[in-house]
Amino acid sequence: MARFPNIASDLASDERNLAHEDSNAAIQVFGRRFHKDQTPVEYLAEFLLVFASPKDDDHSHACSFPIYDSTPILKLSYHPPYRVSLKLFAFLGASKLETRHPVHIRSFKDGIAEIERRINPGSAITPDDAVRLVQGLFSGFVGVAGDRTWTAHTFLPASGSLLAREILWKHGGNSGALKCPNLEWDEAWNGNYFNPSAHSFMARGGEVLYLQLTSLFNSHIDRPVAALLNGDQGATYDHLNMSSGLRALHSSLQTQLADLLRQGDQAIGPLGEFIAHAFTSAGVNGEPSKPTVADLGWVPSETAAEACLFAWETENICKAQHSGLQKISLLKDLCVLHVMRSLCFQSARVTAACQISGFAGGYAWVACAPSEAKDDNNKKLGINAYDAIESLLYKSLRSADLQPPERKEKEQWLDEGDDNVLRLFRKIGKQIGVIVPRKGSGMRITLPSHIVRLLVAALIQPGKRVRLDVFYERIFSHFGIAINQDFVGVALAAYGMQHGANGFGIGSSWFEEELRRGGYLIPLSDAVALVINPYKG
């Protein structure tokens, strides 16, 4: 399997610097790596972090998907900020009590005192109240907290100044900070108690999304997109309007993502810098003395088709006149849906699944209404179709020519890989509401209102409108999601269930009702309706 970058694949085996995690079966098929512990917010946060950070040995290429001159590219890296002092300021008060080390509390108080000395709030409020207001502002941008210590909290990536590398605090154990209650901040900072290299929650899934796009632009920047997607699909992907190549999309996508982050920086960037400088003056530094490198993993080179779709969808969302937070919400859901799509695309490749008319992915999801009666035929059909998807994901690792490491029993090793394929697909699908129910049997694909909104924003260019039947076609051609009778029939034929489709009589009125509720559906007659993206570019 060809990789991007090559990760020293041409070197002798004893010279390779491959991570131990590469022995996982899922990584060998899907790249390094999608992981079951990464949350929806952290896919987007990590993707934007890599995009925004300086990259490679010369610390260039911030806010870009670089085009490299040399091939093969053996290794890529980036230089992410830590923002530990900003996390201490925003999240200490809401973090787990048992992991608040005395040095955290002392340093927090020192930083707050320095901020109060620098603030001149006027006569209306006290410096203490002013600090609390600012603290409330930043704590309101928490993206992920849960049962974690404050260093492992993740900001909502609403601004470039909130993007930060994952940092874990080494608290317990024989070498943990708990045994050293009198630590000073500099001792803790330089004593390996702050771990920036674990990839436990920011687990490389966002890196994979970034690498898919960088691989796409490096390998296909001057080639017609039709060669990536169309194949025997005819005019299915003509709406992408990129017959001459990807160069314009590459430039636009970089600009749109950079503008999205800069807009957030205008609101809170200077305030974040003020806090970081105050904490540094108080002896609480939150950044390493020199930029630290984070090595990027790799993706299969053949992911260009799904990456092309992801790039076009992301550009549409970023171009629209949504608020910054609305765009972040849409992009978060898109990243998760794209991870699910990527798992299915690659599974269809390695299992040599049959071609499906109207979709380049080689798989199909059948969507049904979020809530159905127990004996509803659409629900039964959705359950059977979902079982076929899980079967595809299960076969992916077993169809590839993989051998376990020494002393590993093969089926147990493959089952461990399923954690980051089959069970990952199920987990994140439930987290964004695309797979129901959350618990129990009868799992199936559905499209709740926020995902319907995402499909409109991602698949219709800002301010444009398309016929409803064309919108169904776009949903199928981008995600393999079959909703109306025509595409459900195509999907079931691919799984050998065509006769069932004829008997069930599929209805899509539930989806049209979701469009109507959102204000996206414009009926022209009983037979014709338009779907509009109301947010202009």
C-alpha cells in the first residue's frame, strides 16, 4: 500500500523510525491513525491545529497545505503551541480535584495576582471581578473537559489563539508529581511531568484529515478531478466544477480556513496573549523555550477521492456567511462524518467491494427516520443495511494481507484493530446522532436536524439552490447515503437485497419534513421542489 508521506519506507528496516503503535492492524490499513478515544471536537481541533501551525524543519507553511517539490516525501512534522498557562487560567477551577497539584494552585494564584496588577477596570467593578469575567469568557470556550485534569482539556477551536497541543499531567505512580508536593513551576515544567507526546485524546485523527488533503494536493494538483472520482460515473461529479484541476480549490481552501481562524483571533486573540504574558511575568511559563516538533503520521495515498470531496465540502461551509461558531459546529460534524466515510471508502477498497452507480465509494448507507414504529418496514430495511456496513468494516482487516507481531494471536490482534474501525465507526456515529439507538439492538443510520443542516451547507454552494432530486443525488455521490426510493434501490442491489427494496416501498417524507422545518425546502409544485442554501458567500 502506497503511503503519504513515505515514512522512510525506502530505508532498511533497522533504520526505520516507526512508532510502536504501527503494529496495530487498523493503522496498517487506514493510516496513523483514527482512534476510539478521540472526541468529535478533537478531530476538528487537531485538524485546525496542524493546518495553522508552522511545519517542517524550516518552521514555514503555517495556515497551509504545502506543495512539496521533492518526491518521495519521507517525513512531515509540525510545531504546535502548548498554551498551558491559558489552560491553567481557564480550566483549573473546573478540573478534577484529585489531580490539582499544589504547584498548579500556587502558580494559578501567582498568575491571577499579576493579571489583577495589570488590569485597570475603572470604578464600576473591582480587579477581582474583572478577572472573573475574563475567566468566564475563556472557560466558556471549553470543547472537551469530562473526567480529565485541566491540562488535557481542549478548547473549542473557535480561534487560532485557542488551538493547542495535547498535554497530559503525570500525577500518580512511582514517578508522578504527587510524590513531590513542593515542586516549583520550573521544576515541574522541566521535569517531564507535562507530557506533550501521548496522543491519548488528540489521537492523530485530525492529523489524518490534514494529511489526506496534503496528499491530494501534492499528488493531483494539476490533474483533472474527473480522474479521481468519475470513473464510470458519467456526470455524477460535474457539480464540483474542477475539470482543470485542484489548484483553485487548494488556494481557496487555505484562504478560507485561515480567515476563519483569524476572525476568532480578532475577538479573543489579544486577550489570550495578555493572559499568557501576565502568567509568564509571574514565573508561570506555558510554552517551551524553543518550538518543539511533532511528527506527523501517514495516510494511504489512495484516499484522494474522499479527500477531494472533503475539501470541496469544507470550502462551501467556510465561504458561507455563517457566524464563526456556526461554522465551527458544522465543521465538527463534517469531520466526524468524513472519518466515518473514510473508514468505509478504505474498507471497500481492501475488500474489493463492487462498484456502485452514482458513488465512487463502493459502499452505501440507507437512512431512515430517527424514530420509527417497531414494525415499520423502513426501520427493518435500515437495520439490515446497517448490518451490511458493519460486515464491510469487519472484513476490512481480515481481507488485507496482514500478519500479527510475534507472540500475538491473530484473531485477538485483529479484534484489537476492530476497536479503531468497526467500534470506532459505531461510537462516533452515535456521538453525532447518525447511528441510533444509543443503546440496545436495531442500530441503523438516520439524519437528525443538525446533520441535515450540515448536508445543505456542505453540498450546496452558498446562496445557491438545486432541485430536490439533485440534492438526493449529491448526498449519495458524496457520502453514499441513500434516502429516497431510487438510491435505496441502488444501495440494496449492491448488498444483494434488491428484492427487499421492491417490497418495502421506501418513503423519504421524513427527510423532506426536516428540510421544511429548517427553511431549506421551497416547493414549486406537487412534483418539483428546490433545496436552498440560504447563507450567501
